[in-house]
Amino acid sequence: MNPIPRISWLSAALLATATAVAADKPVLKDVYKGKFEVGVAINRSVTMGAAGMRRSQEQVNSDIALVKEQFNQVVAENEMKWESIHPRAGADGFNFGPADALVAFGQSNRMSIAGHTLVWHSQTPTWVFAGTNPPPASATNAPVPPPAPAVATNSTGTNGPGARRPGFGPGFGGGFGRYNGPRASREELLERMRDHIHTVAGRYKGKVKVWDVVNEALSDSGTTNVLRSSLWSEIIGPDFIAKAFQYAHEADPAAILRYNDYGLENPMKRQKLITMVRQLQAQKVPIHAIGSQAHINVSTTFEIMDQTLAEIATLGLPIHITELDINTAQGGQRATGADVAANAATTQGGQVSDADKKLADAYEAVFRAFVKHDKSIDIVTFWGVNDAVSWRAQGKPLVFDGDNKPKPAFAAVIRAATGGQLK
């Protein structure tokens, strides 16, 4: 996956760094060239070039320029999630426009493209799980809610400020308050999964380089429950993960297929990951990479990230840092998880004291770990272009502020690659 042989890293990095610093404008993708791709999650304002509810046209133009300047890999925050791309049942139930724009943007700017996400317990329309079979006795019968709207607005979705928390309100199958009405059978749900994956991954065959095939299937609680309880696991069974990877491989045999999850800095959850993936590998399931979201906080140290990466690397698969941001809000500093439903609570209380310095220190620490493990890491993706568009906006978690000006954390990330100092 790395375009330059690793033996040439030093000369390539020094040349790139010298050029960038000489122009007084360091570039992330150049500084880390030969180490790993440096990516960013973008929204439809960027891909379509139009102002939205949160950004003026001038701001959007600035966001686009920054993306083109600094990054060589892109992923959509929301546009390829099931609720956005496949909101209604049937062959005419797809909404490809925003996802097509993402792919066109990446291709026109010679960026590699990741697809996020094919199977997830959250942000999945209720129709996917609905059927005629009665729910378990523990569930409360409820009528099938109306389907999700065909087009989500630019400001909605899991990762946008003010986003609807997945699972709340009608129309969705995962999270709190999930659908408890009559269910599809195992066979019906497998067929819907297969159709969705074949259609979506097949449409972008040869264009999307890597897919988050299954997202966040691991349990956050207990030591014995490896998988979280979701409608996917309850209706199909634990083999829904293997089936999803099978269908994705059928749709695009050349695509890199990854499992993606958060909170892998937590040793207990990391062990669940290792247990699950080794079982999949023993079954010859086509899983090609591990996605570690890395929604972390400023107390995350080099040692924590170093240990995390070392243990994940024992699986023998490339590691992708898929959704990197570092929370500076007082809320959430003791948490190791990043469940989207809890995000609002973990970005409250104002910022920690000396937030800019602590953020810079944390970014330098984790990037030092990334550099140490560069033989295992192929991609590092920031979850948002700048603080203003981040789903954790109150936590100001990124290296560019809302005006796209580099923060001290940006200099720290450059410093971690080069050992040098910015002017």
C-alpha cells in the first residue's frame, strides 16, 4: 500500500520536509510520505462545493483548499452510511448522489478513497430489520416506523455538530430506543445485507480502495461478551460479520476490507478484537486490515498508543487509524470509549486547562507511536477537516481551527515525523 519502499523513507521525508518548510507551509501528506497516507473525513459541502447550514461559501472554499493541500486520502463522514445511501427498500431506494460526489472528488484530486460503512448497528433504517416474525419476549412490540428521509441534510448524521444521536427517534435499527417491532428472518436479513453490499461496493468497484465492512460490533461491557447485542447479531447470529466480509469480497475482490471499531486503547476491548479477528482468520474470512478509530482524549500517552498498536499488530494485518481526533473538553477525559450516542456528554464542561498545549503534547505522543509502528500502519485519517466541522466541535479536537489555521497541534504532528522545529 505504500508507494515508496520503506528503505527510502529517510531521504524522501527529508526532501519533502525541506521543501515544505522552505516554503513555510508544511504539508502532512508530504512529511509522512513513505510512512503512511494521511487522510481526512469530509462532508458533502466539500465534495459538492456548496455552502451548508454551518459553513459559508467562503469557508467551504477554504475547507476544500485545505483538503487538497494537506491530505491524500478521503472518506465520507456520513454519505456512505446505510441511512444516507440506501434509505428505502427496493431497487429505487438508493440515494447515490452525495456518495458519487465523494468518489468524484477523490478521483479528480488523485486521492485514495475509503468507504464508510457497509454494516453497522446504528444509522441503519428500520426497514432493513422489519418483517413478520415476532420480536423476542423481552422486546416491546411497536409498529414499524416510517422510513428514513431519502436525503439527509448536510448538518445531520453521526459525526456532525448537533447530529441526531443514532437510535433515537423513529426509523433506525440500532442504539438506544431501537426498533422492537416484527422482525425479518435470518434469511431475509442476509439477503438484504447481500443486496446492499453488492450494490454499493459493486458500484464503486475499482474506485473505493478500502471499505469499513463491519463497524463497531464489539461489546463495551463485560469480559465474556465479545460481540455487542444488535439486531444484526440477534437476527442473523454472530456469523453476520463473516457473511458481510464474504459479500464485500464478492462485490470487489481487489478492495481492502477492514473491521473498524473504537476504544481499542482499552486493553479489555482490544483483547475482544484479537479474539474475534483470530476466529475470523481461522475461518478464512477475507479480512484484510484493522481500523482503529482513535477517538481519544488529551490524557492518551505514547505508552498507551504504543501498547495498543503493538498488540493489534500481532494479528498480522495492516492497521488503519480511521477516525482520529483528540478531545480537549473536560467531559470524557476519563473515558476510553467513543460511542456516538455518548458524544454530547463527553464534550461538555468547557476545555481542559492549557488545552492547546495538552492537545499538542497528545498529538505528538500518538504520532510518535504511529512513526514507531509505521511498518504496521498504512493510513492515518483525521475525522474532520477542522474544529468547526468536527462532530466533537466543543472538544476542539483537530489540528486546524475553524478558520483553517494550524494550531500548535499541527506543529507537533510535523515535529513527530521530522524531529525538527517549525519557524
